[in-house]
Amino acid sequence: MTSTPADLPIDAPPADRIAHAVAALGENEVIDRAKALLAGLNAGDEFLLWVGGKHAQGILDGAPPLYWPEVWGARTFLYVWNDTAAPGIEAGLTNQAWRVREMCARVAAARHLPVAEAVRPLLQDEVARVRASGARSLAEVGEASDADLFTPLFRDPEIEVRRAAEQSRKRLNARFAAPAE
């Protein structure tokens, strides 16, 4: 079993853990390591614990990592950012792991990245959570002409997707509405 440094808050919420990592490593180093994780590379055990929390301990103890380090790398960009992370987030929108696609769509929306072209296919993803996340993302990064792309989602078998589509179309329309006089 890998030991956890005593001052590492692995039970803390992600925002607190990332803030701890930034305090210890500096913002640029955290961003670089998160980019490495998102790219499927090793960013160090301690960093994995900072971004993955107690769940990362299982990986360090021998559980298969699957796609989790990539998800945690992407999630880091909800809390710390510079534009060098944008290409990795855009690439993550086509990752084979649905959780990575979902998280990258969240980050694209939160950071208002100009990646509408890469987000649009997520509306037809095989995974409902990705379709919903794609809709929410397109509401933030899409163009006015994208409003009609939500229409097929109103008939989606998953209620989460239908709700996301309705809210997202309203948000997109509000973004492009003429200002009230």
C-alpha cells in the first residue's frame, strides 16, 4: 500500500485539493501536470492524490486506473486555468472514455472555449450523460444557428437529456437575444 503524506487533504472537495496543489506546486506546474494526466501520462503519485482524492489511493494501491486520471486531469481545469490547456480539452471531447468526454464538455462550457465544432457531435453520443453535457456546453460555446440542434434531444429517451436540451436552448437563445431597450 502506498502511503499518503499526512498533509495531503485527500478527503477534501476537489476545489480544496486543487488549491492545496497550487499552493504547494504553483499554478503553472499544476496546469502542466493536469495536462499530462489528460494526455494519459504519469504526473506523479502525490499529484494524482491531489486531483483524484481518496479514489486515487485505490489506483496507487493497485486498482486499474481505467480513465480516471484523465477525468481528474480535465476536472482540474474547472479550478485552475490558462489557455495552454485548451487543446487538451478539445482533444478530450473525442476521447474513447465517456467520462472524459463528459468532463471535457463541462470544462469547455465553464471556460467558454471556442470548440463548438467539437462539441456538436456530443449531442449524438451513445451515452446520455455525454449528450446532456454536450448540450449544456453548446449553450455556452455555440452559435445562434445551433439552436435547432437541440430539437432532436427533446425526444431523447433519457429525461436528463431532454431537460438539458430545453435549458440549453433557452440559454443559447438568451446569449444571442437582442438587448432590451
